Amino acid sequence: MPARFELLLAGSVEPGVTSSVSLVRDGEAVVVIDPGMVHSRADLRERLAAHGLTPEQVTDVVVTHLHLDHTMNVGSFTNATVHDFMASYKDDVWTNHDLDRFRVSPNVYAIATPGHTREDISVVVVTEGGMVVCSHAWWSKRGPRLDRYAFDQEVLEDSRARVLAIGPSLIVPGHGEPFAPSELELA
């Protein structure tokens, strides 16, 4: 059975910086992706509650990279296993995994997509409507094409191509509304 994807919050870079926060239900797994900076923690809790969930019911949290604007609220999910580019963490247990294509649940996995940072991953969610990819390879569908914070723009371009090559139906960028690949407007 495919996973169910919901956008909890669309990120932005103005007037404040917020990350795009996603929710995935995949069998027994309840996954939150990039619970970073938000307008208010109460808003994040309310969005979860609208889906019948409390932070304690979240089983897994995945961060696409380790910038604070994508990690600030990880500690809100006290029962979750936290996953990043190199390991999974639960209480005092640290479990290393392969950098590329580690599975969070049957229909949720990560792929290495460096560029914005050396450690960036993109989270692939297999849904009934196609693949959804949560990725900071893009800030939003409008760009910017050149990421002024990227450690290597050429590596970032390769990662963008890698994401597009797997054929997602929807991309959730780091700081914007989800978009179909055909809607990209990189300036």
C-alpha cells in the first residue's frame, strides 16, 4: 500500500524564514520531514492535530540537511527516531546507515543530493499519485537558480538532475509551495 503525503506547512524566506514541513503516513510509520523554523510551534502542533496526531505519535523525523531552519523543532517529537544524511538516532542509540538510499519505511527513502550543503539528502515518498520528493535542491519553484549558500553550484545542478531523473510528480522545496517539475521557473 502506498504512503499518504500531506504538506503541513509551506516554507518561505520572507517575511520570516520557515521550512516546508511535510507529513507522511506509511503503514505504522508517521514521518515528519524538516520540522525546522515555523511561525509558531503552536501552529505546527495544530497542523498535526488537524490530522489527528500529537507530536508523541510521530515515529520518525527526517531532516534534509542540518541547517537550523530545517532542524529547530526536531526535539518536539520525543518518541521519534531522527534520521539525517549519515545516521538514525533514537534516545541514546546512534545507528549509521549508507549515505544513499536508506529506507525510513517501506515507501519512504532518502537519496544523496549534495549541493546546498555537502550532506543534503532528498526524501522520496511513493504515493498512489506518484513520487513526492522533499528536497532543498530548490528553495522554491522560482529558484533562485544560483544558490548563494551552495558549497558547489555544479554539484547542486547534478543533484537537481538526479531528482528530476527519478520522475517525481511533485517536489516540495525547502522554502516554498510544492510544485510539479513542469512548473519550475528558475531565474
